[in-house]
Amino acid sequence: MVEIVSFPRRILLLLLLIAPLSSVLAQVVDDSDQPKQSAPAEKQKAPDQGRWKTETATGRSSGDVISAESEESGHEAKIKEQLPLEWKFYWHEGLHFWLQKKAALLPGEPIPEQLRPKPKLQGKIGSVLQMDAAAFVGGDDFEGFSDDIILRRFRLYTKGQFFLWIPVYFKFQFDITKDSFYLNDGHLEFRNIPWIQTFTVGYLKAPFSLERLESSRDTTFMERASPIDAFSPGFRPGFEGSGTRFGDRLTWALGWFADGADADIGDVTKSDFRIIGRMTGLPVCLKDLHNNRLMHVGLSYSYVNSSGNAVQYQSRPESRVAPTAVDTGGIPADRANLLDAEIAFVVNSLCFQGEYLHSIVNPVEGGTLHFNGYYAYVSYFPTGETRPYDTTRGIFTRVRPNKHFSFRNRTYGGLEIEARYSHLDLDDGDVNGGKMNIITAGVTWYLSPIFKLKFNYGNAYIDNREAAGRVNIFQGRFEIDL
């Protein structure tokens, strides 16, 4: 997390009122703003040589005239001088933009495909709003469990690409949480690099854990499982190389990362640097009109060089409204090693996913410490959707309902039913960080690709320094995702 400036509460409340209105723009923006291709004019007879006036296609000045052989029809097409750079905008689940030179045709003549101007810059501006409400029953022996309604996330982001000698992809993401406005993700990505394929540098999400690498807008439950919250490194400054092999059936990523402060994770270890890598495979991948079947396996590794600084893991009981329930406290250590094993199955509308994480900490004094955790969940779409999978990154992505909610058409969106069990153990040796077992049941209603409602019920057994007992967690979320 890179904090920029304290954000006044009044401005935050104003944004909360404005954000839901963003969806109305989709109905206001004229469809004519979307990019349209010029209709081919009537073909005319022409000599075998075609003549074009252009600057970007040839590298010559705008006054030069060049000739080229027409490979298909031999018809002549002529283009006037390139006009100045111009912006174009259109709305589709967010504001899309691009910047390019405008080539004008002489009347009645089409533009050849190879001479159509390429965008100099193109991308999207979007936002995410998540409002959470939670109520707790039990847990009187623990501190901090109080019913509340909170802003879970308000996010503004832009992503896209610009063109130098090669395309450069970018993403900048700003989050608002409580009273802070901060940069949560900001990186540049260079693709088609020899040997490594893709090189990414900036403030980015480290390649560790299937559920952590999925966007918070795409996760099945309201919050990630407690062991993922405790151990995964999240966003950090650094760089990584990544790529795919065997027709995208295998992905790999390896990077170097410095110390960071992701506000959304429980690993608050102070480290000199980390080396983090991940590899995934698809032993089974079958997708056609009637079937979507896959099996995902993955392995992540993280080496933490702490050089005597404190290694610390902590986690909430899978609710952002709840307080931190288990915490190792700071452990002076030289280094730590963390392993994560992933597995997932998709059979049409049915999905199973699980991970096991194990941390090995080498303290400055005393013997080696071991902490671990795991989770497993199953979900099902009774309305027929399936969970999409990105083969280039080895993660699941955004679910889109087959039919949007509509009273007029009598369609009601998509529905997903979920159940999860998680276990986290932060006790070993002289460290009494606590243990936590949580059973969660939930349902997600996808009204459209940008609107969704979530409800989760969790039964958490917590055993920490304060006490041991159960807490029932009732929570819901309203989400707008543009």
C-alpha cells in the first residue's frame, strides 16, 4: 500500500453517493460513441498501382506520395494527409478510451487494412464499490466483535496499453478505505520478451496463491479464507517474469519483491526482500458448447529474508468488520520459507477449490517454528453458469450471468451457492498465535455483470490468548463493478 493523502470523511461520503449513479451513464451515453468502421464505398476501376498519402504507414513526410501493389483487387485507394491526434470514448461496463491519428479517405474510396492508423493509447477507466454489513452472535469473551456497516472498498482504476517501439501495458489502481486514499496497484507490463515472455515492474500482486491472485471482485466468498489472509504476501513493490508453455497448459512466474504494506493481508512481516514463484498446470482442459471441464494444480513458494526483523502472521475470522482474532506477534527471525499447494476442479456448473499453506520460520533464538492452514470449498450455479478460467495466468476470473435481471423479460440473473471449511494454526513452540476453524455457507446473486449481492454465514471457533469459543457471523455485501 502506498498512501498518498488523508481523505476527508465528507468527500468519502460524497463519493459513496455518486458511485451508484455511474451505472446510469450506460443508458445515457449514445451508442454512436462506440468505434465504428467506415462502410466500404463502391469499388471503382483503377490501375494496377495504388497510391496512398500517409505518414504513419510509411515513415515519410505527409507530403510524400508512395505507390504500392494492390495484392487483392488492384483497385486504387487514396488517403488524405493524417489529421492531428484525436480522442475517442465509449461506455461499456466502464469508460473506454483511445487516442489515434485520424486518416481521412478521399470520397468513395476505402482504406486498406494495412494502412489503418493504430491507436497510440487505449484503455479503460473503471471503479468498484463494495458495501458490507455484518452482525455477530456470541463471542462475548472476545473484544471488538460489534455489528457495523462499512465501506469495504471504493476503487478507481485505469488500465490499458500505449505504444512505444513495443506495446506497453499498464494498470494504476487507487483505493479508498476509511480515511485513506492510496495507490494499491501500479505497474507496467512488457510482453513478447524473448525467453521470459512477459516482464512486469512496479507495485504489483506477488505470484502466490490461487485465491489471492484472483481479484477481490471475482472471489467466490465475501472474504478470502483465513490461511490465505494470514500467509499470502499480496501487493508489493518489485518485478517479475512470467509466461506460459505447452499451449497455455502450464504457467510460471518468478519475481523479486521488496518490503510493502498491503492493507488487505495478514502477513505484516518486515523483510529485506522476498523471492516468490508460482507454477500451475492444467492436466484436464475440455471446453465446448456443452462441456466445461478442467483440473487445475499449482505450487507457490516464497523465500523471506528478514535479517532479524519481525516475522508476523495474523488473520480475521473471514469478515472485514470483525477484529483480528489470531496473531503470532512479532517473531525476530533470520528468514522464513512458505509453501502453497493448489488444486481446483470445474465440471460445468460445479466447482471445487482448495489450498494448503505451510510456513517455516527460522527465529534468531530457539528452534524452527511451523505454522500452517488450509481451506476447501465447493460451489454450484443452479442457473447454469460456469466459473471462467484464464489459462494465461492460471486463475479464475469474472462470472457473468447467462441472463440479466429483468422484470420485463422475466429473467432473474445468475445464482451461486457456496460452502467452505478453513483451518488456521498459528501455535508452535513458545508462540501462542491461536487457532481458528471456520465453516462458511453463502449465496451470490449476479443481477448483471456489474451488479451483485452476497450473503455469507460463518461459524468460527477461535482459540487465542484471550479465550476460546464460537462466534456466529452474518454478513452481506452490495457490489457495483465497472
